[in-house]
Amino acid sequence: LYSSAASDVYKRQGGVVVTNNREWAERIREWINFGFAGDSRIPKLIGTNAKMSEADAAVSLASLDEWPETRRKWLRIRTELTQHLVSEGLQAPEALSSGWATNYLIMESDDISSDELLFRSLGLEIRRWWTPAHLVDVGSLNIPGDAKFPNSTSLYESWLGLPMYLSLDTEAWKRIVSEFASIRRAKKENQS
């Protein structure tokens, strides 16, 4: 799945799903076409209108020409950020050691509310990465209103997404990580 949302690597709304699973491909085609299958006008499943405008598709397609260089930049930031996190005694997310190129650092937090406020006090846009299922309108999915979603709640309460801007250089990342680590250490010492 390649996202091309405005905050993602292609900078446009939409995305692309690539699969060699024919069953998934057909189901996705139905889902993005309001749930309609083939020529039928009777929906088989709950669907959505997930079509890109021609302008968004053209910009996304053109951005693929720049993708190798853009990916190289994301990987450089990921490498530098991982080094800075480790040098400050913070745990780097496991995904940062893989080949993924992303524009968000997804990090686990044992004190998400404090970390969220701390990043914002440093002037960084940060967000809780997962939406708990109990906050999503699931009425159309026939899920009981009193259903519990412990896994999604746990993810919501422990994972933050920090945008990794291409415009920030190594020194900026180093300063951000150092300030975050230093304030966090001071808070933990004060709690002891």
C-alpha cells in the first residue's frame, strides 16, 4: 500500500495498492467502487468512493520520477534519526532499522500525554498514530455499541507519529532529539 495523502511522500490525496493476490485485488476494486461488483448496481459490501482525480493522479505519477532521490533522502533522515535516538539513550523503533522509507517516525511512548505535550512545546507537530476503534463510527458494521477494543486502545495510548521533514538537516534533528531526551530525563528524575 502506497499512500499519496498530502502529508505523505507523494504529496497528493489518494494511494495505490499493489498485490499479486487476485482475490484481494477484486475485493479492493469492489470496495473502492462503492461496493459494486462488475456491472451490478447492487453493492456486495460496504464500499467507498476511492477514486483519484485526474489532476491528483497526474501529479502522483509525475512524482514517481523523483521517487529514487526522495527515497534516498528519507532513508538518510531515518539513519540519522536512529543514530541520534540511540546516542541519547532512547530506543529507536524497530521499523527504522528496516528498508522502509517513510516521512513519519512512529515511536512507542510509556507516557504518551507528556511526550505529546513535550514535542508540541518544541514546536513539532506530533499525533497519536492509531485511532482507537471505539472512536470510529462502526454502526454500519453491525458491531455492538458496548464492544471492547483493547488492542486499538492500547496502540492509541502508546504510539506517536513524528513527521520527518526533508527540509531539516542533521543538526536540526540532533537538536530536536537532544532537547526531547534532556527534558524527558529531567522529568523522570523529578518524579523519582
